[in-house]
Amino acid sequence: MKLLRTIQLDASDTFVFEKAAEPGEWAVSGAFVFWNRDPAALEGKTRTAFRSGFLGVSTLGWSTLVQIVEANDSDRRVAVETLAKQLMTTFGAPTMEDALGAAEEEITFAESLCTHPHDMLIAVHRAFEDGAVRESFRTLRPRSGPKPARAFSFLEVEGEPEQPDDKLDLISIADRERK
């Protein structure tokens, strides 16, 4: 069996979502989070989560991409139980039985997206059209052939003193650029 796990290829999820999922969490579509909200009124990071986020079931954080991974019955059971607990505590499911049923549906839907080979990445686009939430999913395949050279690489240099007072504040830089 295959399930979805969150993946972070870079730190962008920590900037675009209010709360980013931890890498490696079991994941579901997460559209249910917005069931009682007006999509037209969503703004900022919440709007980004609505439009392009998968929900990590452990942290209820968002991930732009998920990865298809091999799973076993125990993994699936943990994912269902974890989501059911979240549905009870965070979303107010009336009973644990109801929460387990809803979690089972969400995990089953996530499984239905896993028809591709394991390690394939999936992205979601969610929109509100004609009074309903519409989701479309696309797969991302690695390019064949030689990989491009990295723009940056990091190396540790021994013998050079560390400079702990050097800090880079990207938010301040971005604010200055906007002005």
C-alpha cells in the first residue's frame, strides 16, 4: 500500500504557510479544514494553504508537496488514529466513532492519489468554483538526464573562527525592498 508523506525541498513552506508541516508526516488533502469558511474572504497565508496546501496529520501544518511512499497496515492505522484525534480535539467531531469514520475517508482519499510509483511528488491546486471547492492534483517527475549544477553549495571550513554575531534578517530586507 502507498500513502502520502509531507516533504520539504526547501524552507519555502515555513514562509508561505502560517504553520508548516514537519517533513515526513502522514498527509491528507486537507480541504475539510475550510468547509465552514468563505474562500473569497481568505487572505494571506490562509489563502495560500487553501489554494496549494496538503495537511500534515500530526501537526496540522501545511506542505506544498507530498511524496508517495510505501506504507504498511500499521502506518495506515497510525495515520487514521492520529487524524481522528485531531478531528476530535481541534475540529470538534461529536464522537470518536465519527472522527474515525471521517479520518478513514480522508486517508482513503489520500490513498487514491497514490497510483503513481513511490517517491513521486504531488502538488494540489484548490479553487472555489460554482459554489464548490474543486481540487486538481499534478505529479512532478524528476527530469531525466544530467542534473543541473547547484547554484549554491555550502562547505565547512576548519580553522576559521565562527562569527555568531553575523545575522541575516530576510524579513527586514524584504520590508526595505517593498518601500
